[in-house]
Amino acid sequence: MELASTTFDPKPPFYRQLRLTDWLYALLVLSAAVFTFYRYGSYLDGYEAGILAGSAIGLIGLGWFWKAWRWYFPLSGLVALAAIGLYQGDLGRAQTAFGLKYLLSSQSSIMWMCTLFFLATLLYWMALLQRSELLGRIAAGLTWSASVAGLAGMFTRWYESYLIGPDIGHIPVSNLYEVFVLFCLITALMYLYYEARFAARQMGAFVLLVVSAAVGFILWYTFDRQAHEIQPLIPALQSWWMKIHVPANFIGYGAFAIAAMLGVAELMVMRGWLASRLPPAEVLDEVMYKAIAVGFLFFTIATILGAMWAADAWGGYWSWDPKETWALIVWLNYAAWLHIRLVKGWRGAPLAWWAVGGLFVTSFAFLGVNMFLSGLHSYGTL
Amino acid sequence: MTPSRRQPGLAYKVYELLSSMRFAIGLLTIIAIASVIGTVLKQNEPYPNYAFEFGQFWFTAFEWLGLYDVYHSGWFLTILAFLVVSTSLCIVRNGPGFLREMKSFREKASDTSLELMKHSTLVAGEVDREAAGRYLTAQGFRLRPGEREDGWVLAGKKGAANKLGYFFAHIALVVICIGGLMDGNLPLKLGELFGTVVPETRDLPQSQIPAHSRLGSGNLSFRGNVTIGESRSADVVFLNSGKGYLVQELPFIVTLKKFHVDYYSNGMPKLFASDIVVTDKATGKETAATVKVNHPLVVDGVAIYQASFGDGGSPLEFKAWNLAAPQAQPVKLEGTSLATQPLRVNGQSYALEFGELRVFNIEEMGGKPQSASRSLAERMHDAREVKQEKNLKNLGPSITFKLRDAQGQATEFQHYMAPFQEEGASYLVAGMRSQVSEPFQYLRLPLDADQSLATFMRLRSALLDPSLYDEIARRTGARARAGNAISAQMQGEFENSVKWILARFAQGGFVALEKFLDERVPKEKRAEVAQTYVKILQGTVPDVMAVANARAGLPPPPSDKATYRFLLDGLVATSALNDYRAPLFLQLEGFQQVQASGLQLTRSPGKTLVYLGSLMLVIGIILMFYIREVRIWIRVRNGETRLALTSNRHNRDLDADFARHAKALQQLVRGA
């Protein structure tokens, strides 16, 4: 009997499932964090040191949970380090050093990200229409490459901001341009996770559409508005809260965007359009639910963090500022969506339509408030 | 369902409605829609703004609906209260059942129901009871055995915390709402409703504000603002309240020692900080601290925030040049920014209303050419550049003021203190406008080598003084003759022209000359004649300066390029001063900056509850979505073993798990 109980224990405890590569990855992240603390610790206040430790733990956890992250994250870091090496501490080299000018400076990296996302969208559609496994794999590869370029670009931009001036340097999540890059990145990465998890590459054709739309905005914002310029932080944004509030929010936005695009796909399948090429409606439905559940969690956290930040910066955790109010509306919208699904057991078309509508509400909270309404949270204007 | 024996009463029906989910969803929808109103219509503006925007009828209608402060209006708070009631009743209604379910193992589940479960399978052979128990325990199930007449059952479950998530998330909402209500201004609204609190609408000194507009320092929750000048103190804050304001007494005195403001090199603000001292009224205990944006100070449960800043009334010093008496020396004039003082000039009475003193004026002085003209390469270059070169310039201190005449007509001025440099020459820049909506129109007065207006004013006085024209015309005529520009016969006529042009110019500058041309000279000749006039003016202006200097006992001006340019600028400025609608030119000579800091003070005892509720909400959501409640049964009878599994969420993981358990069970049966 002893023998029996060991043979069929196919699900050992979590830590027993970890391989050598998992531990090596953890060691790498940990040493990077320790190095950072050792070298820059004197510039960090207690909260920032806490965020550093939390990020290290979070990144290790993410790598263990999602194996692809174990190579994606270090690779992006490595590319950024290459860029930093090329700079030799001189921002002017972005226009002269070949590697920086065409590949690695933050703006070049981000432009590569934009290009690769466009290509990936195109290929996802070709793969979908031609039922080609190979094209689908290439599309996924392009999406991964775009994500590497994007994250490396963000890291490099972070470094460049310090080259402009030590008092100007800050994490690049402080204005509309930067968060749009973040949005593309997070949406693409979350999608790549679901794609692998559900072995449904055809979803990419839809999800990458919303990423491409964001990329289009980035290009317009760069070329027409020169919004890519690094600006120093106004006093209200000089806070460690920004490092956690903004990314948490964009996990929410990204997830809601994915859900909406899957809603579109599901509605098409239900009408019989592309039905033979797309995954079954149930699968789309399940991924949509998962995306909204994770988005709702992070959006809740982000809104709470935002409230706590507001309590430090604006004098109250809730002032019914337009941004706060619209965050509440988005939250109520998805809270109602989840209630209807979980308690009433709704499935299918109504919820898919609702998820698509949710994207409009979310977009208004994200962009519309900045464009049409004035308030305290005016950090990105068009 | 069996029909209930007696009809449900009205109370029960109401209870059922309030605790139902459709009611809750309805409320969520209404709150969402109502919230939109408050974001579209700007909230808590001064009432006259609304009246102006909507007209009297709609203003009254919207006021009645409470749209100017939607989130504190009675109806909105009522909906929120309903949400709290609905959520509470939902907990009351579903809670006991959920608790029972969390405790129960459903070991009494009937064979039929096990068979009907979506995940259910029958294996031939009986599994060993001990081994099955060990296996399920190793899989994380908590077990309860049950005996049946024809065999036994082992019921297991895990993930009961999922139900706990329901409690956490829903109780969290109630907790957050209660915290929010504690910090809301409900008591204040009730006070206003019953007339015990009356907002003050007049602009009174703080000490004269009547008691019914004052709130004691014992007030549990408030959020108010106060502006304090440097070296000044405040022991109250002001609360916006509909049509007026209320005064909130503080348990301490706040003194502003110094206000700091720092800028980045591109003119964006970098730091706002106030050095304050808080003195407790009861104990006299002093707390000194620096309050910055994002770094409030908390004293006695009152948080003090850096909210805004501005001029706190700075002493100013001017040189006043009397424009109507150009020969007169300037007189010293003193004032204070943000204050009004009477002014009597040339027999007329004015009110001089000083605006804000701005010590820094960082402006972008024209950048690169815009889009259309740029090539692709340039655009790519720019797109790569995260740091754009900008031509920024600090124009130095400036003061705005309004000069209001006896009829109440006001003109607004904006005077810069520092010389504005252009191509080696210095100017004093002054802006003027008669409508607040218009942009300022600027004029530049040339400064001499001592950076003083004296030379220009001397030039102007000579230009405007007809008694000097003979002498000026004589000198200009002689020079023209000496340079063979005119013949001897022409000299007299030429000198008359000079005098005539000077007289015209003195009347109204270039505009007067142009007006004459338009009235008297045929169209086709105007350009030519105008050119002659300008030439003569330009030719005579060095002599004007020389005569002016001679009258003041000064040496004649040097005849170099810089001086000539100064003189031409002087002509332009003299002409422009004709449109300057003030009898005086106030040249800002000095100031002593006194800044003011806008502080926001809040007391919000509900914050802790709100944060506690938020934490519970997050825990609740994680438990609800990421803990899966799974129940499992192993039922042995008549030489057969049934495995059944059920969960509150069905997804692919569950199928895989069931397959795994089924396989394990088969092995166990074989092993037995």
C-alpha cells in the first residue's frame, strides 16, 4: 500500500514541480534585485525598497507560474542592458551610435515594437484565413518579439530619463504616451499567456486588432504631437504609488480589452462567421470570463491603490473626481457582468455583447475622461 | 418547490425584493448612470457660474435636482443607502445557507444524485477504504465518512474558502460605504436642512462671520481650504457649501514660515513645499514640519496637505513716470500686490488694483518649424529624440494691475521688471488690454546704457515739446545742407516740413501721420509721401535727442549705430505710448516676495474603515475567483466503486482533475 500511495500521486506539491531552470531564473531575479539594492539602495525610500522586494518576489512567482516568462523577462532586460552599454552615459549617442539609432534607443525599440505588432496582426489574420499552423506560429513569434522590444524600450527609456537629468529620471508610466506602450505590452503578454494555455492561436487575429489600434495611436502621438518626449514629473506624480497604481490599472484595461475582442470573436462564431476557423464559442467564452475575472481583480486593486494615493496627494481618498467616478462606473459594470454570469448563470451572446460594450466604457474611463472632462487626474492630454 | 401554506406578507415581499440580485444590479446601474452626470457637469462651482451658463430657469431646475453636487445630493445618498441595505440583506438572506454549505460534506447525498453528476464514473471492484482516504487527503480534501446499509461513502471537499470570499466581498462593500458615509458631509447637509447651519455668502473678515456659519473644532469630519501668507497664521479653514462657505474651527493654529517652489529647467514645477508650525490651542505644543505634495502632515487626526500656492501680498516699489508731464522726474510709488489703493494723477482719481506678482515667467520663445515643412528624415530624427531642444527663456518678475477710473472703466496692465534683451539692445516690456478675454498687447520701451528709462523719457519730452521744434528744425536743416541733401533755397521749406511733421507726430504718433495721408494725399502718392515723412523723422531724431540733452545739460549723443537704433526704437515707443491708457507708466523697481500657501485640511475618521473594507474586498475577490470549491464522493456498494465530483465552476481544469482522480481510483481498486 505504501508503494501504491506514492505511484499515484501525480500532483506533487508546488515546489517539487520546480525544475533547475526555475531556480536559476529565481536566482537571476534575486541577484538583480540585490545588486540594485546594493548599488542604488541609498536613493530608495522604505516604500521603494519594499516595491523592489515585492517586484522581485512577484517576478519570480510569475516566472514559476508562466514558464515562458522565465526567458522573456531576462531577455528584455539583456536587450535594455545592451542599450545602456551603448549609451556610455551620453544621451546624444542615440542619434550617432548605429546600434542605438536603428535598434536599441528607447524610441527605436518602441518603433520596432509598433512595426512587429502590425506584422503580427497581419500574420494572425493570414493564419486564420488560410488555417495555417506555421503562419500562426510565426505570428506568435512576432508578438513575442514585439513584446521584447517594447519592454526593453521601456527599460531603456527609464534609463534615458536619468541621462536627461538625475532629477528628471522616473519610471516611464507617467504620461499618456508611456501608458499606451504599457497597454500594448500588457495586452499582448496576457494574450500570449492565454494563447498557450488554451492552445487557441486563432484568438490572436482579434486581440492583436486592439493592440494595433493602440499602436496606431502611439504613431500618431509620436509623429504628429511629439508626445514621446520625456517630461519631468510634476509634484503630484512624484510618488512611489505611481509604480504600482499605473501597472495594476493597465493589467485591468488590457484584460478588459482582450475580453471585448474575444466577445467579438464569440459573437462571430455564434453567427457562423469564420466559425470553422475559430475556436468553439465555449472556449472563447471561458477565456473571456477568465480575462474579465483577472482584469476585475487588478482593476479593483488599482482603484484602491489610486484611492490611497489620492489620500496622500489630493487630500481625500475619494473626491468624486471624473477619473475616480469613471473608474467606479467601470468597476460597477464588470461587477454586474460577473454577478450575472456567476449567479444567474448567463452565457453566450448577451455577455459577449456586454463585454464588447464594456470596452467602450473602459476606453472612456481611460481616454475620454482625459479628452473631454477636466479634473485632478489630468496627466495626459491629446 | 412546494407551494407555501400562507400568502407571503408585504414585509416579506419587500425583503425579498431588496435582497434580490436584480434589485442590486438595478441599483448598480442607476449609480453608474447618476455618476456620469457629475462628471459631465462640473461640480461645486460657484453658483453664479451655473446661473450664467444655464440661464435662470434651468439653473433653478438643476439646483432643485442637486446637480451641482450630485454625489452629496439627497437622492444620490439615498440610492447608496439602498445599496448598503440591499447588500446587507443579501448577506442576511444567503449567509446562513452558505455557512451551512461550508460546514456540510453532503455525505448523505443519494446514489441517484451522485450518478447524475456531470463528473461521475463507476469502477468495478471495491476500493480499500483506508487507501481511498489516504489518497483524497493527499489531494487536499477534507473528509467525512458515511455508513450506508449497503456499503459506505467517503465525502470530501476542498476550497470552502470560496464561499468565504462571498462574505468578504459583500461585507467589504457595506464597510466601505459606512466609512464613506462617516466622511461624507451628511451631518452638514442635515444641519443646513434644519437651518442650524447657514452658509455665509458675503465676503467678510473671518472674525465677523456669524456663529451659525461656523463649525466647532469637535466636528468629526471635514475637508476645507485656507490660504496663508508667509509669516502668517490661520486657525480656521473654509468649506465650500453650495451658495457660500462655512468656517471650520481648528484645534490648532497653523503658521506658515516659508513657502518653497522649485522649477525644472523647462519651467515645469518641481517642488511645492510649505514650512509650517502647528501650535495646539489647548496645550501649546508646537509641531514643525514641511508639507509637500504627496507628503501631508497629520496632527490630531487632521491631515494637512499642500494644495496650491500664490502671491501672499508682496510689497512693491515703482518708479512712476507721469506721461502727461514728460519733463517731470519720476516719483517713487509703493504698493502691495493683491491690494487696491487710491491714486490721484493730474487731477483725476483712480483706483490702482494690483494683481499677482509673478517672480518667474518661463516662456517658450518659438521652436522648430511645424510639421508640414519637415522632411521624413527630420521627422524620424525627432521621433528618436526623447529630449527636444526648446528655446526657453525666463522673462523675470512681472506684476499685473488694473487702473480703474472714476467712471469704473478699467484697463489691465502687465509690466515686466527685467530688461528684455534683443540683438544687444535692452527694452522694458509692458502689456495692456481692456478686456480680460483679450490677449495682452505689448509695447517695448528702449532702455539706455544705464538700463534706465531716463534717456527715452527725455527724448519723448523733447518730441512732445513744440517750443524746441525751431531749434531742432534748424539743426536738422543745417545738417542736411552740410551733407548737400538739400539746396540752400530749399532749407527754409525743409525746416518747416520738419516742424510740421514733429507737430503731427506729437499729436498722435505714426497713426496721426497716416490719418493725414489718408485724408489729404491722393492714394497713388501716399506710399511715396509716407516714406518721405519717415525719412525726415528718422533724420531729425538725433537732433531731437541732442536738443533734449542740451536742455538737460548733457553732452550730445554719440552718432553710432546703437544710438541710432535706440532713437528709432524711441520713436516707435513714443508713438505706441499714445495708445497707452494710463496717465502714469509704472516701472517695477523692486519687490519683497511674500508667498502664500494654499493648504487643505481634512479629518476623515472613516478612512480606516474604507481601507479595511478595501482589503476585505480584494481578499474576497481572490477567494471567489481563484479558489475553486470542489466536492468529491467515493461510494462503494455491491462490489462497485463510484467516483463523483462537482464544483461551483466548471472549466477544463475540472475535466482534467476528474480524469486524474478516476485513474488513481482504478489503480487503487486494482491495488486492493
